[in-house]
Amino acid sequence: SMTWNSYYDLDGINHWIDDLAISYPSIVTIIKGGTTYEGREIKGLKISHGEGRRIIFLEGGIHSREWISPATVNFITNELLTSNDEETIAAARDFDWYIFPVTNPDGYIWTHTVNRMWRKNRRPVGNHVGIDLNRNWNNNWLVVGASSNPALDTYAGLGPFSEPETRSLSTFIESIGDKIDMYLSFHSYSQLLMLPFGNTTEPLANYEDAMKIGRRAMGALSVRYGTRYETGNIAEAIYQASGGSVDWVKERLKVPLVYCYELRDNGTHGFILPEDQILPNNLEVMDSILELILQARRFG
Ligand code: 0X9
Ligand code: ZN
């Protein structure tokens, strides 16, 4: 089983997923979200206690240097499978969970082997390498906060869904799109809970409810250690940026609740979050996930 005092590399995470499928054969199914530029599998798992449930979707590691993101997604997964807490058991039982801890596997390996600060995928373009997979989705592609310069970290790619990772993953998401109740994307850092959209501060259809639910979830997050998260629309909470996954999921699939976490910290360590913060981060985020579900049930 996984421990929470160190970060796992891609092999470590993938083997752990394989072990879960062996340990929980009637509940866990391995799923393939797509394929990377270098030909790797975007490996995930589905947790299901039966037919006909609505879906909660977890997307981790689209930016490879944000190591706390896969660690958080893995912890949530582990809780759903092993916790004795009643609320957690209900959350696991009442939804189908589609979980992808590492949606940018090529980049993740690169951060473990060559460059800890790598963000993009690993496709070469001219003399440069890498497309920002959170600028490559087919929603307001290259409109704002994204670059057409392959030398930059926010390079949006050759066109919308030009990358195998976003193209295959979006096809997978679309295939289950009408059943998704909640989609959560995990990034770091800044301690924010963001709502679509990234290109405009104009409120989305259920803005008021989504804000209320988000704020309550961040209230729950703060109880354990006093960690403060701000809640708001992407464009006002962080900066304008288009072509991100959550915008496409919200606009194209009309998923009721779509949030993007920017996890710990506030910049002291930034992307290199010390390993002794993995567990406290995971515990407080899990508190917020349970509150999100509670509120989502209430707002129906
Ligand atoms: O710039 C990003 O992609 C995210 N911040 S990060 O520091 N993790 O890179 C913010 C994503 C906001 N979401 C969308 N623009 N959809
Ligand atoms: Zn990110």
C-alpha cells in the first residue's frame, strides 16, 4: 500500500493502481484514459459499487511538476477504498469514481529523471519541447493567457487538441460526459478553489450555487489546520487563461459542478512542496471533498 511521506514516481503509482485492482476485484477496474506522445498509457481506475451511478471525475498531474496533485488524487482514492468513516463510505458507494492521478505521464517521468520543474508534455516542436496540456483543450484555444511560442511554458500547441494526451483523454471524458456530476482538476500551488471560466469573469450558469458550495468546502478544508483557500472564478482568482480542461468540461459537457484546485502552498516552497506536507494537505483536501459531495447532494 501507499505511504504519504514521500512522492511516488510513475511506475510506483501505476503498480499501486494494479495492486488495487487485484485487492478489490469487484470494485476497482483499471481504465485507460488515452495515450501520450511517447506512447505511454494514461492509466486510471474506476471505483464502482454497482450500476447506474452518477460520476465524480478526478484529474491529476496535467502539469508534471505539481507533484502534490497526483499525491492528493491517490490519497482520495485510498480513502474511498479503505476508510471506515461513514461519510467516506457513502461517497464511495453512491458514485462511480473515474480517477486519473497522472494525466501527463511523459512530463511526470521527466520531472523525476531530468528536470524537476518541467510543466508541459514532451512533444518536440522545432527546437523546443512541450505543449502546455492545460492550454490545449478546445475551448477558446489560444485566446488569452496562452502562447503560440513553443519556447514558453504556456505554449498552447499547434491547434486545439493537437496533443495525443488531451485528444484521447477528452474523447474518453466525452464518452461518459452525460453521467458526470462533478469534475475536479488538481494543480498547485496558490491555495485556491477555482470555477470556470478562465477567459472571462462573466458568471457561469450556476455561478451562485457553485460559489456557495465551493466556499463551504473551503470552510471544511480550513477546520483541521487553519489552511486558507480562496474561492472564485479562474479569471479573477488567478489570471485569465483559456484552453484549460475545466473550461472545456463545463462548456462542452455541461457538467454541473466543475472545480480546479490550486493546492498548497502559498509560495514558500511552491511546486517543491516538502514531503512532510503531503499528509496534512491530503487530509484537509479530503475534508473538502466530503463537504463538496454533501453540498452537491443538497443542491441536487
Ligand atoms: O495556469 C494554469 O494552468 C493553472 N495554474 S498553474 O500554476 N497550476 O499552472 C490555472 C488553471 C486555471 N484553469 C483554466 N484556465 N481553465
Ligand atoms: Zn498546474
